[in-house]
Amino acid sequence: MDRFSFVTAWRDARPQLGSLLLYCSGIIAGVAALVAILSFRADVLLTVDEQAKELLGADLEIAQNQAFDERQIAMFDTLGGRQSSVVEFSTMVLYGEAGETRLSQIRAIRGGFPFYGTLKTVPAEAAFTYQEQNAALVDRPIMRQLGLSVGDSVQVGGVRLPIAGEILEIPGESAAFSLIGPRIMLPLDAIADSGLLQRGSRVMHKQYFAWEQTPDMRALVSTLREDAENGGLSFTTVERRKEQFSAIVDNLTRFLGMIGFVALLLGALGVASAVYVYVKRKSATLATMRCLGVSSRQTLTIVSLQVVAMGVIGALAGTVIGVLVQQFLPMLFLELLPFEIQQALSWSSILLGLGVGVFISLVFALLPLLSVNTIPPLLAIRSADFSPLAHLPKTTVAAVMFAAVLAIGGVLALLTGSHIVAAFFVLGLTAAVLILLGVSKLLITTLKKLRLPAFSYVWRQGVANLFRPNNQTAVLVTTLGMGMLLIGVMSVSRDMILDRIAFQTGDQQPNLVFYDVQTDQNDDIIRIIEDRGAAVLQNVPIVSMRLAGINERSIRELREDDEVRISRWALTREYRVTYRENLNEAETVIAGRWIGRHEGGFDEIVPISIGETIAEELIIGLGDRLTFDVQGIPVETEVTSIREIDFQRPEPNFFVLFPAGVLEPAPQFFATVVNVPGGADEVAAMQQAVVRAHPNISALDIGIVLESVRTFLDKIALAVQFMALFSVLTGLIVLGSAIAISRFQRVREAVLLRTLGAVQQQVSRIQLVEYALLGLLACLAGLGLALTAGWLIAYFYFELAYVPDIPVLLGTTAVIVLLTLAVGLFNSRSIRNRKPLEILRAG
């Protein structure tokens, strides 16, 4: 590059710096979104790294879903260090003297867990004294909701305990844990007489360890796993918990980052359109320079320097805004993260966001820049309209577009860490942008062909303004429409999940399920339910058993065989199975034949049906033999059918289904599925009646589950929609820059109208119609794609009839149209106020 090119680029740019800055302003929102998300991810991972031990609360966690036996306890004793025993389960709890019931998460603790981090309570000393006082710590939200205070009591099973304090924060847990059910911490010794730890109870036993000098955890866990006879033991170290949490954070921030990247791409599309208009506007000047002896290479260098400089400035502005947005992002995830985020400037994130912003803007501006070489010197003496891209060879256009797709894919692979994800995202994004461009052009063409004799001149002129020379209508419709698409798809997905649950909870569907009903309680539970006018839809017997062998090979043999790829959890888990003669509505046989009754008992091979998922995990099919250990008795079975199971339904469903006539004599418990007529009050009254009579029983209120899911999805949707707003913001910035770029042309149009007799109010109304139509076209394009995506999601994934939430979508449409109007009119205010005489004098 020679000095002449630099000097000329600066001299030419200096009088029009404002316009040039507007050319690349479209990337500001995208770069801001990208820098904010990358910096937020760096903050979270930094916090995870520094607070890793607090996430687990110990150096090592050993867990299984049954009580530790004597050999395991002896093994724990040899490990030394500080130890704490914890039993976790869910059960119904009676709160206060009024006896309000809630399905709650119980943590029965012996010892000083958590060893790391601070268990925050009110009063603060309750975290250290509740075990000595034989009292309970209760989640603050439920205490506030029910009007309880310290000194009141809760009844857990058959034990009533005073409330020693409110739980504010548990190390390693976010406030979102309370959405599953209120958390209660109590002494482990208190549940011995509660009657809750019976056959069939879903309980997780955990032992926590902490050492002053942490041993080699990888070697220790490897040794413990070899020594453990029971394959049901699971081991979690600090490093493992870090990996798990980092993976979750990576997935979330990569998803949000891709939404931010969409905003950047849309902004870059606006940059490409702006540079195209700029080159077209400067074509006569560039042709004159060619006549004066400036080479085509030099003219290209001059324009490129201007565009690169403005791209860097736009990216820098976006970076500064992104760093500011980073400070507010933790508020969106406050209740989803189990710690307070430590914020710091992440220079790697800033440089990556800045570099990606500049690179993408240049990639998109490449075609209009290359068209500078096609400007003929003769254009300086011709008045013909010059279209830059029309003179580029088709092979050049195709090569640049292909390179742009590869560049986008490469950047995405860098951001997501996956070439496959990047490839699918590029394909989907390309399809969405092409469809939006196509739809926008179709809508514009349709409007152009309309004859509107019945409409006033203001309306006809407002519509005609969408087709003015150098218009950016298609680009604006695409950028604003993409924002509408992202917001619409998120709203549709959220509604689909909620509708899927609500579909299963109608008037004739289950709305309450009782678990852990013991055999001697079953008849009384049914009597209480029926006496209160409710219907027992299912009374499901459940038998616990473990897998002892597959095809005459023991579980130990299968686990020790390195060539066997069967999932460990599928081999060692406790199976809860049922028996019946008929399949329910959630089950469909996809292979084999269902046999509903077997008269041979345990003495013959029992025909069973297994779920498709567990068949894949165990790598088995029809005709394979499974040996189950049923309370110490081996039972030989053969797979005679495989079922597809809809686990999203509220009634109990099972991986393994036995026929009637086999398991009736086995120790068992029941799950009772109920439909309670009326509303939430009637369901709550039914729970209280059953739990008061039998405190060990747990209940699942489907209505509360639906509300919890709704609350959780709302929190996620807020974060996603916040990022989607960057796409809308990009569209508005591109709109503002488009108005500024075409300001002189718009001024001349307004002056011409004023000269021909139009008053200022008419000019304003024409602009009002133009911007309103622009916003409406964008929303129609985005809304059409969102509704199509919603129908596809509903039909192929959720298998539901799609009923869109019209009020929400119309509200979003109205907001985007109003924003478009506001930005358009604000940027056009000086155009309307220019006097006709000064423009006519200027020629």
C-alpha cells in the first residue's frame, strides 16, 4: 500500500466521517452480544475454578441408592479425614400447626457437611446448632409463602421437629433447586423413627469426605472402585463436579453465543448493503479518479481502507458496549447459578469478539468492495445508473459467497468447539436468511404490483417509498424478521413444553399421584380417596429387583469384560417393575408380542416386555434372557416384546414389565394415580387427608409440577429472548443507518413533495406509512417462519396439534413495529424540516 492511498482515503473520509461510521454501525449490537456472552462464560468458568470445592462441599462424595453395608462402612473408616453421612429423599411434609402439605426435598445429615462453603441461614448460628437441637432448617420461600417463622414446626413422616432457621443458600445449589420442592435439612438421627425409610422408598445415601491434605483423587477413586463389590456405588470428586458444571455452562453460553453471532451476521449483512450503496454513490468520484491516472488497485485500496477502519471502529464500539452488558448478565442467571459470579475483564474474550466482528464485517463487505474494480473511467462523463455487482463475474460472486460460508463455519466451530454443530448451524442459518430474503422480496413484489386507487395519496406514496432506488428494504426486513423469528421460536418452544404437560393433565387425566404406599396401607388409601369423591385411575404394584445376569453371564463378568459396551448404570441400577395383563396408553409394542399373563410362576422362564431405551442400553433384543434377583430369589426371564414408552405422561411407567401371575407374592408397594375433581384447593385437601393418615406417603401434584416447569422455562426464556433482542436492535441500527445513508435522496424527495404543494404533515404521514409497513413486513416474514417452525416442532417432536399463542405473538409484532416507527421517525426529523428553497438553490 502506498502513501497516496492512505492520504486520499483519509482526505475523502474526513468530510463524511459520520456517514462512514453509520455504514458499519450494524455490527455494534452483534459484537456487543458476542463479547458479553464470551466474557460472561469466562467469568463463570473462573468462578467455578476458584470455588470448585464449594460446588461439591467436600473432597469426595460416595453415593448409592441403598443403605451402605458393613463392609462399605468399614472401607470408609480406613479413609480417615472428616466424614459426614447424608440421606436424601423426597416426601410429603406437614408445615406448621395448620398442616399445609408440600412435596419436599429432605437432606438428613450427620456431621459437618458441607465442609467447604458456607451454609447461609437466618439466624446464622442455626447452620451450626440445628443437629444438636434436633431441629430443622427450612427453605425461606416456603416459610414466607406459608407465613411460618423460627420456632414453628414441620412434620416429616412420623416425626415433628421445630424450625431452627431459614435456609438462604446451600453451597453448590442454586435457588432453582427450590422449584423442584422446598428443601429441608434435619439431623440424620431424626428420621430413624419417621417411618419413611421403608421398602420402595426412593432414597440416596451419601458419604462425604474432606482431608487436610487432599490425596491423589484419581488413584483413590480407582482403588475404591476396584474394591467395591457393589457396582451401585458412584464416586464424585471436585474435579468431576467441575467438569460437569463446566459442561453445562459451556452448552448454555455456546447456545446464547450463537444467538449473539446471528445478530453479528445480520449486522454484517447490513454492512454489506451499506457498503454497496456507498460504492454506488461514490462510483462517479472513483471513475473521475481513474480518469486522472489512479489505478484500479489504488481505488480499491482507498475504499477498502475506509471500510476496514470503520469496521474496526464499529467493532471497538460493540466491544465497549459488550463489556458493559457483561456486568448485567449475572442478573439474568441469578437464580440458576449456585454461586455469586466473580467478574473480571477477559482479554481473550474481548480480543476474540473484536477479531470476529472485524473479520465477519469484512467478509460480508468483500463483494461490494471487489466491485470497485469494475467501475469504468467513462462513468465520469456518463449519467447512467451504475450497479456494482452486475459487472462482477458470476464465478467471482460464487467464490466469494462460498468463502463467506466457510468463514462463518470456521468462526462458529471456534466458538462452539464442534464442527458438526457449526455445520448444522450454518445450514440452518443460511436457510433462514435465504427464506427471509425470499419472503421479503415476495412481499415487496406483491406490494409493488398492487393498485391502490381507493387509498389516499399518502398511502400510495408510503408504499412506493419501499421501492425507491438504493433501498435496503429486503435487508431491513431480513434483520428485523430474524429477531422476530428467534423470539417467536423461543415462545413457541416454551408453550409447547407447557402444553405437552397440560395435555396430560386435563379434566379426565391424572392430577395427583401417591407414591410409597405400603401393602397394608393400600386399601385405606383407596377408601380415603373414594370417600372424598375422587377417582382412582390406576393402583400400580411395584416390585424392586436387581439384574443378576444377561444370557447366562453374571453382572460381575459383564462389568469386567472390556469388550462389553453396556452402560454401567443399566447393569447395576435397582429396577422397579410392575405386572399387569394389559398395556396402558403410554405404551406401544414396536417389536415382538405382549404376553399379558403367565401361569408358570417362577419355575418357568417368564416372558417380559422391556422399554426401547433400556434395550439399547443393555444391548439386547427379542429372545435374550435376563436373570433378575427378586429379594434374593433368581427369576429367569425372556424378552418377548419391546415397547416405546411415553415417559412424559404423569402416570408411572416402567422399563421392565412383567405379565400377571408371577410377581403377586413378592414384597411390593403401590403407586396410586388419582383424578381429583375441582381445582388446586381440592387437590391440596386430598393430599392433606392422605398424608395425615399415613405420613410416610409422598404425593406428586401435577399442577405444581406444571407451575414449576413454567417458572423455570420463563427464567431460561428471559435470557434467550434478551439475546434475541440484539437481533432486533441490529435491525433498528441498520434502519437508522439506511435512513442516514439515503438522507440526501430523502431530503430531495421531501422537498419535491413540498414544492408540488404537499404540507409538512403529509410528508410526515408518508414516512409514517413507510416505516410502519417496513416493521409490519419484517414481522410478517419472521412470524411466518416462527409459526412454520412451531408447527414442525409440534407435529414431529411433541406430537401435538399446534395452537399458537396469538396474543403473545401479536404483542411482539406490535412492539417491533412501534420500535421501527420510533427509530425511523426520529432519524427522519431533520429531513421533514428542511426548507425547499435551500435544496433547490443547491441544485
